[in-house]
Amino acid sequence: MKNKYLYIAVICISSAAFFTPQHTSAQTMADYTAYPPFVTNAIAPNILLVLDHSGSMQFPAYTGCTFGGYSSQSALCGDADSIQSPENIYELSWDYYGYFEKDKYYEYNTSKFVETSTCSYGPGDPEYRIGNTTGTCISGNLLNWATMSRIDLLRKVLIGGKSIATTGTTHTLRAEGGRRKFSDHNLGCTFDLTGGTYPDLDHQISISNYGMTGTCGYLTTWASGSYIWGTSDQFRYVYQPINGDFDVRLRIVSPPSESGQTYAKAGLMVRASTAADSQHVMVNATYGAGLQFAYRGTDGGGTAAFANYVSRTYPEWVRIVRTGDTFDAYYSDDGASWTYRGSVVVSMPANALIGIATASYSSSTLGSGEFDDFICDVCSSDNFNDYTFDTSIWTGLDINTAVAGTQIESCGGSCMVGNLSSANTQVDVPEKERRGIIQNLSDKDHDGVWDANSPRFGLMV
């Protein structure tokens, strides 16, 4: 019996001990870490960042580069003295990151770009995210696209950019990188960036008019091509797909004049395909012979007129109406009162191409045709006055030509942001806007002074 009671007592005492609350100490970092035995004093962590500054790090961040070797250790994108090909296009709707604020505008002032409040553009304004032709307002978004290199963006992300001078709470940031020259025909601009002597590859930018220019509110096509005639064609075609019957109208402002060739032409064309010998129907304005009405009835067949030439003064409207395999041609001075000129029957597939054809009638000389409104009842119309060639509607293609052409929707034959010569790619940035990963880590209260408990860091470039 005594053993029984002793057993019960032991059980009760053990249970009481188990359910009694226990007092514990708070855990500290020392419970999880230990200093190496050879370190006698606690020190703040050190971060060493090594950024490569050679080769591809000098390449542009956004405009692409066909590497062409080095000149005094400065990387070249293509031939330093020629414009990069293919062309680079500034996408108006994209945000480009860099030293410049994307939603602000800048002007060049003696040695650097400074923010300006003299201009304010919104969506729908032709100058929005671009600037003005006087050069007093240039979009920061566009400047980022044109000037930033890969090393610039890494510096911006990590330390807020490369500061070369400080005035009060304002830093002057400097962009650098390799040598490059490129153009954007929609802007009507050529950008030329030169670098200094390695390793200080500080950029200077020159902005000039693009070699092939256009007129404000028009589509300008530049094309070579010896002819659109015979059994095979040479020309530039700006086109879109079309299906079935249609009524399409085009205002021709002027045909090509640069080559001086009588039959240099620009106008409206419906075509079965982009093959050089494709069947087609066209109404063209020629440089010296008036309006032309012609067709090729079969692939590889000959080209013939289906109505006589008619002398007109440009600008002039032309029109093609398709009903089944019948194509009717018209012209007009005002786009309202139409004169019927003739018809032709061509057994063309229902799925065809419609667009603008241009040929200089010279294999080596580019000629320009200018156009205003394109009106289509079953495809996409375009008034060509938004300053940007709409690639969601149109495709531009050189067909069987020796010299590449292009198309431009720009203003007055001038660069849309004016001209600059050897401008330093430097910009003033307030300290509060000069933020990078390291700065945000080391200055958490954003007072411009490193916090006492911040990591120490070194940056080697």
C-alpha cells in the first residue's frame, strides 16, 4: 500500500512541475552569431562593388549598338562617323529611366542641362514627351533614351548617378559611355555622342536635322527605284492589308523631284503581294507627265495604262474603288467632287495590299513623295499629322531597290527638338532626387548625411 501512495505522490509532483510557468530570457543576435576568433573589435560591414567599365558597359542603354571596335579604348557603335543602321526609334509611350526626370523638360545652359518651367505639354500636344523645335524644351524622357549608357543606369540604380560637382544641395550628374551616332526619322533628328579619353568617357551630344526630312503634318516617303513598269518593279511601298471590295482615297501633295526624271512617281497602289513582279493597279502622280493610271494584270506580266495621262496641279486627290475584279479610278482637286477616269478588270485575290508607292526613277538617287490624308472605308485611315509613323497600321518596305528608303512623319524638315552642338550630357539634380540602392541603405532618414549605423561601402569603377 505504501508503495502505491508513493507512486501517486511522484506522479503529482511531476505533473505540477510540468504545468508550472517557466521564466526564459529574450533571445539576442549573440544566440545566432559569433565573431571570428581573429577579430578583436566589432566593425560595421563593408561592401565592395566592382562595376565593369569596359566594352559593352559603354554601350547605349536603349538605342542598341553594332560593335565596331575601339578608338582610344572608347567603344564604337558601328563606324564612328556614320549613322547606325538599323535606325533607332524613340517610343513615345515608353518610360526611359536615367539621370533626367521623364516627366520634366530641360534646356541647355552653357555647360549642362537644367530643368525649365517655361513649357508644359500634355497628351495630345505634338510636343508632349518630345519638346519644341527651338531647343528650349527637351523632354527628359527623350534625353534618357538618347544619352544613357549601361554604366549610367547601374550608377543611377546603386548610388543615384555619377556626381562631378555639388552646389548646396544640388548635384551635377555626368553621363558617359562609348561613341555612337544614330537617327530617328519620326523626330527628324540625328544624335551624335562623342566620348572623352578613357576612363573618363564623358559624353557630349550634338543634335542635327536628319538627312531625309519631311513636312509638318504630311507623310514623306523617300525611295530610289528605276521604275514601276514592265514585268518587275523597283520602289518603296508603304502598305497595309485589305480584304474584298473597298473605296480608298489619297491626297498627293507632291511627287518626287530630286532625280529630275519625268516619270518619277508617287501615288496609290493596290497590289496582290510584295513580290517585285506582282499584279497591281495604281493611280500615280508623276514629276513631269501628270497623273498616271496603270496596271499589271498577272504576276510577271507587262504593265500597261488603262487610261490616258491627265495634267494636274498638285496637291491632288486620287481614288481607287474595287468591286469584285473591277477597279475604277478617279481624281479630284478638293476630295469632294470626283472625276471618273477609267476602269480595269484584274483577277486579284480578295486578300490584297493597299498603300502608297514611290519611285525616284533612279537606282542611286532617293526621291521624296509627300502625302496628306489616306481615307479607307474598310481598312485603317490616317491623316499623317500626329508626328509618328504608325507601325500598327503601316509597313514600309523597299521592293527590289539598291538604295534603302524610308518614310517620315515629322515637321518642317527640322529636328523636333532643335539643334545642339557639343553639349555636355550633364544635368543638375537636387540631393533628394539623387537616390540609389546604396544611398537609400546608408541614409535612411534622407537628410543628406550618412547614418552613423549605416554600412560603409566602396565603389570601384
